[in-house]
Amino acid sequence: MDIATVLAVNAVISAAVFLGLWRYAVAKQDPSFIDSWWGAGMALIAVLTFIQSERGPHALALTLLGAAWGLRLGYHLIRRWRREGPDRRYSRMMADAKETKGWSFAKASLIYVFSLQALLQFIVCLPVQVGQLAPSAALGPLAWAGVAVAIFGIVFETIGDAQLERFKADPTKAGKVLDTGLWRYTRHPNYFGDACAWWGIYLVAAETGLPGALTIVGPILLTFLLTRVSGIPTTEGSMRRKRPDYEAYVARTSGFIPMPPKRGS
């Protein structure tokens, strides 16, 4: 199939799934679980594309990397939702929409949450889609570099998430700031790992030719979202309100790229 047809098929299936999840959210009056579909949905799109592709080496690499990243993240976030319940960010968003615009939960969640996430998800995972659709020979140096970067990112964020889970499960750490392990070198090992995973996936896609190279919009958008919109700004705003030691942690610890802690801070 040509690129346009595959993208159209993926978009229709993805939209149908998001619509079904939206109906479930309306019944539950909670859209928080959609965060888990951010990753799991990209895994689905990777597999859907593979089914429609010529299934060459690059397609296989992109599918495996996309599925590994997406399923791990999806599983991690659905467990967090089941353990912690509704996300206050979404609760505030729904309340604000009702108060300022008079919107129902159904309308606000459809516009602000499900439609927006469906669009952003599709754009971010363009490399794993388009990169599969060009005929390809064996993986070259650029693709192998991409595989290495992506695997590094997946492992890095997995370790960071595990360290955070253990920290939060320890009642003696209540109200404190995690500043050991990977969190000693970056305040957001999970977001840094996400970015590495998708820049690595992009490198694999870029080796397949011009269409794959043009999907750089995907990792750029993801990095922007993580560092400027819904990732670091949201998390740090909450942490500053809840953790009195967080400002000192910010002063000595890199915000994104892992670096040694600053001395004397």
C-alpha cells in the first residue's frame, strides 16, 4: 500500500478506538486512564502499519521498538491509574470547562482530552509508520544507531519509573524528594527516556529515505510536549507546591539531560 492509504487506515482505526475510550470515560466520569493509551495506542499503530507494510528489516525494527516502548509505558500508566485513581489535572480541566464554558463532561473530555491526544499521538508516531513503508535492505549504521538510542531510552525510563515507584511505596519517604539513582542526574529520567526512544526510532525511519527523514516532526513534537507543555512544566508546578525541598533539588539537578549534580547547591 502507498503511504497515504496506510496512514488513512491507521487514522480511522485509531479514531474509532479513541471514540470507544471516550464513551467509557463518560460512563466512568474520569478520563485519566487515557494516559495509558498514549503509549499502548502507538504500539497498536506500529503493528497495524507492519501488517500493511512489506515487512522488511526496517519495518520489523520499527515495529518492535514502537511496541516495546508503547506497551511498557501503557502498562506502567494503567497500573498507576488503578492504584492512585483519577488524575487531578483532568479533574481540574473538566471542572474549569464546566465553570467557564458551561460544557458537559462529555463535551469537555472529547475536545480537550480525547480528540487532542488522538491527533498528537498520530503525529508523534509518524516515524514508526512512514519508516515502515519504504522498501529496505539490511539495517545500516544510522538505523543501528537509532536502535541503540531507542533501547537506551526504553531501559533508562524503565529504571527511572521503577526507582520512583519504590520511593513512593516507602512511607518513610512521604513528603520528600527522590534524588538518588537516575533521579540524582536528571529531574525527569522518564521524560528523557521517552525522548531518546523516539529520536532513536526516528533515526531508523530516516535511513529509509526522504519520506522517513521528513517525519522528524514526530520527535520534535514529543520533545516540545515533554519539555514545554504537558510534561516537565505540569510535573514541576505540582512538585513545587507539595515538596518544600524541591527548589533545592532543582538548583542542583539537571532538568532534562542527565548531568552530574551541581556542587555547592
